[in-house]
Amino acid sequence: MEQKTVVLGPIQVTNITQRKVTFLGGTGSGKTTSLKMLALKSQESKVHTFVFDALNVIYIEGFNRILITKKSKEKGKELGQMLNKLSHNEGVIIAFKDLLQEELAIFCDGLFSTWIPHDDLLCFDEIQEYCPRTGGQPAFEIERKIRTGRNSNIGFVFTSQRAAMVKTNIISLTDYLVILRTTWRNDLDVIEELLGNLNKEETKGILAKIQTEPFLNGFSIDFRYFDNEGKSSQ
């Protein structure tokens, strides 16, 4: 199994198809831009990359775009069967237009019940739309794939502007965390919990700085490699 390393500026994700990378940040902080750039770098590194676009806002040069509307909301299984036959030469964006959160979850459950991805990178912009903590319907097949994806050499990238709205058992699987500007108290509490193994002074400093960081500025932490004292890179 060939290991792929993807580099995006100061961010270096080793063996990306065995990792779970999470970008957290408020509106306009740069998390979706970061996801797009990482997806493009991944595809250029010969890792077949899929981007799930819950808000229908993502376009990436060279990626095919599949638009799911209310008329096709029952066709998740059919798309899964189609993706099984797809060449790995081009990245794919699966964008959703005007679907309610429950309809999105139902479509994705159908998709992942027939699709068998392997050696891929799956990117979910606004992961709380697929795996909400409360007040929505989780896409259980996505959750299952996130938990077991390493067995099929599948990596994951998540973004969220509201960390507190992401299902706890999903966000806690993060092993490479990128924190951009965040101001909501509940979201800061979740980030503090994720940083639990860092020393308290560094965690306090990160939480203070991320509330005023400019676009695309923040902190990245690779939880596989930080030492016992906790290291982060800005």
C-alpha cells in the first residue's frame, strides 16, 4: 500500500488515506478554501478525491461536478453503483442543491450502501450537515464508513463552521486538526476538548489567538506526532 503525503503550505499530511483531517473555523475564516486546495493537491498526488458539497458552493478546476437536486434525491444507490465504475483520473464533487438536511442524509445512506470506495480521499464540507450532534438526522452509512475507512485505505477531510454541532464520536476521531478563526463559545469549548493533551498554557494561548486570526491564519496540530508537552505550528 503506497503512502501518499500531501503538502499545503505549512500543512503536511503524511499517509493521507489513513488520516482524518479537520478544518474548524467560522464563516470567512478560510476552511472551505483550505479544503479545496487540499483536495486539488491530493488529486494531483494521484489520490482519487471526492468532495461532498452540502451547500452547492464548491468548484475545483479539473474536478467533475455531479449536482444532486430534489428530483434525484432518491437515487443515492444508483450513484453509488456508478461511482464503483469510475476512473481514478479525475476528482469528483458531489454537490447538493435545495435538499433538506434529512433528505441529504437519506441520499447519502443510499449512496454509501452501494458504493465501495477504496484508496480514496473523501472530503465533507460542513460535516455537521451529514453527522449532526442534535436536531437532525445522521447519515449512518457515512458514520460507519468514517469509523471503518482505514481498512479500505480511505482518508477523510472535514470542515465545520460550528464544531459544537458535529456529532462527538465523529469529531473526536480527528488526528490532524487545523483551527482557523473561531469566536462562538460553544465551538471554543469543543476545540479546547480536542486540545486536551496539549499543555494548558499553550491551549489557552491558541484559544485566545484564534478569536482574532485573519483569513487562512491559524494553528495546525498533528496529533500523531506532537510530543508529551504538546506542540502546535502556526
